[in-house]
Amino acid sequence: MSDAKVDWFEVCAWRSNIDPELTIDKVAQRFGAPDKFAVRKLGTTLGRDGWRHEPQPSSRTDEYMAAHRFDTFEEAHAAIRAWREQGDE
């Protein structure tokens, strides 16, 4: 085996096949905390309290982060399904 370096890549964003502007993004957290997931569409994020404009990073409150970040991809995807079931598209 050679000493050549091997690049590896991590998937960090998933685009909806139904709505290409809707994505689930894996987002790094501060201070080495585990990554979280954001549901984004056109400058807004889906949270447990509905859609909201996504503030600049320095303006994101703890309350915003708690409502608009998900611990797993599955939680983010479930939020999309719940939103669609409500018919708010």
C-alpha cells in the first residue's frame, strides 16, 4: 500500500426530491458539541414552533437553537413530515 493520502468526504446536506429548495443540513456546533441538523428553505428554518427566518449566527438565541436544530437526521425528517401533514406548504 502506498503512503498517498486518501480524501474522504462526509455528506452534510440532503435535498428534497419533491422541493429542491428544501434541505436538511448537518451543522457544526460551537465548542466541539455534537453536530445537529437544520431544516432550511429560502433563508428560513423549520423548528418545533414552525418556520422562522434564520438569524445570523451571532444573533441566534439559545431558544432559537433549541427550537430550530434537531439532534438527528431522523428528527429533522420527522419535522418535515409533520409540517407536510399539517398542509402548511
